[in-house]
Amino acid sequence: MPKAQKMTVPSSKRAQLLKLDNQLCFALYALSNRITRLYQPLLAELGITYPQYLVLLVLWEHDARSVGELGRALDLDSGTLTPLLKRMESNGFVSRLRDADDERRVVVSLTTAGLKLREHALEIPGALACQIDLPLSELSALRIQLQHLRQTIE
Amino acid sequence: MPKAQKMTVPSSKRAQLLKLDNQLCFALYALSNRITRLYQPLLAELGITYPQYLVLLVLWEHDARSVGELGRALDLDSGTLTPLLKRMESNGFVSRLRDADDERRVVVSLTTAGLKLREHALEIPGALACQIDLPLSELSALRIQLQHLRQTIE
DNA sequence: TGCAATTAAATTGTGTGCAATATAAATTGC
DNA sequence: GCAATTTATATTGCACACAATTTAATTGCA
């Protein structure tokens, strides 16, 4: 046995790790982009984008959330959310109001139109599932793995 | 047995499917964003962004690729790649030259500086792995599942 | 009470993503 | 051979993402 050395990965191994096909990050990035593109035509019918759809998913579960609460739910910052929410407001799907109890906060609420969108949106998960040829049980297992991995990174 | 009806998912079930926590797409989106943020400080030291890093991964494996070949490798279109490659060119990491055999094509090649970056980049996969507290075997299995799912969507 | 530290959003600036369109070179059909 | 089609890249316009900074409101605590 050779004497113990500093723990390093040999450079041949490190070179393997730089290959695109070995990158978990790229597998995530490419699949995420692709799935967003799958949603796009369905969401365009509703007049919303994919990140806007995510905001609606949160609000349909709990209406009247602050920008910060939305940001924590979606892991997005105010630099992304503020202009996005302003677009949703000007399109008539949400209202943005200062919280009277804490004037720093802006509370985002569904309008009637925003609530109404939910009925049409109920068709979306099914329409998406049709385009993904994998058993639902596998998709669910994959989702849980991804959620778990994200938690370990926090 | 009730008479066969049109195959539809009951609306209570559809409502479940609209919850954020049940969305595979969001699990992908949020994890992909988060991992990109993990890379950002490491890549900033090299003077590149995450998508630029992906371009370099391709070129380090096969130098001198056309814009179209890069786009197929990374699943990105010319609207994304053209300005990104121009930034990489002006930062001195790649050259962009019309292919003499086919004047429609633009061949992207590594400069000396672009090739040199690879040495520093060899440290990156290891640095990332340290921030993700999961066995490499699991990460590898996850990557393969994601690659497979992307193929089924093509 | 008073004011420094913290918190919540907004703003600024840069860099993606992508649909739609434009431009130009190569290929195909006749 | 050459017009019509196809292919490769670029451009335009819009909507994210996010780091860094700014502004304003609240909290903590001496």
C-alpha cells in the first residue's frame, strides 16, 4: 500500500466529471427548459407564462400572500417577482396592495379573473401527462427525489 | 359495475394535481435554479456564466462546433446562443468564424484562454459535490433518470 | 425614547431563454 | 440551370433570473 496522500480525485477521473453527459446539473437544466416549453402553448391559451402559472398555483392554494411568501414558496427573489407580479396585475389576474399592518409588505391576491383561470388550468396536468410517456408512479418518485435533493442543499 | 364513461379524472383528483407540491415541473425548475446559483460564485471566478460553462463543456470535448451543433448538444436555439457566443467571443474565450465550405455555418472554437480555463474548471465538479450531501451513486442514478425522461419527450 | 440593525420590496443592470421573423447560403425539383 | 424549398444563423421583442443596491418600514435594545 502506498503512503496515504492528501485526498484528491485523480485528474483522469476529474476529466470524466467534466463531460456534459456526466453533469447532473445539465440534465436538470435541459429537462427543466424542455418541460417549460411543453407548458408554454397550453399556458399561452390562458394568457400566462410558466412562472406566472407557478404564482397562481400558490395563490389558488392560499390566496393573499405577500411577495416574500411567494418568493419563499417558489424560491425566487423580489427582483424576479416584482416585475412579474406587475405584469400579472396589469393583465388583471392579481391585485397588489400594501399591508395596512406592515407597510413594508405587499399582499398579492387573486382577482375574479385569476380565480376563474383555475377551472381551465385543471385540464393542464392531464394534458402534460399525456406528453410524458412514463408511469405516473415513476414521475412521482422522481419528483420526491428532486424535492429531497433541494432540501439537502438549502 | 357502472356503465363505461368517457375516461376522465375526477375533479377532486384534478384539484390535487394542481398543488405546487405535486408538480414535477416545479421540482425540476426550483432545483435547476438552485443548482445554477450554487455554480455562480465558482464560475464568476473564471469570468463565465452557467450557460457559458455548458458551451465550454461541449467545446472541451470537441473543439470547433457550429452554432447548430452546440444548440443540439445543449437544447438551445440560435436566439439564445448567438448573443451568448458573442459575449464569450468579446471576453476572449472563443472565436466565431464562417465555415468556408458552407457559408451559412459559423464555427465556434476555443481560444488559448478558453482552453486554459479547463484547468481551473477541473476543480468545479468536486467543489459542487461537496455542497450536495447525497451519495454519488444516487446523484448518478438521478441524472440517468432525468436524461431518460428528456429523451422520451423529444 | 431614540436610533442602529433588521426586514420587505423595489430598482438597476446584465445575461439568459425563446417565439417569431428576417436574411442569406445551399439544395432540390423540374 | 434556375426557381422553389430548405437549412443555418441572426435579429427583434418580451419575459424571466439574479446579484447588488436602494428605499422605506419595523424591531430591538441601550
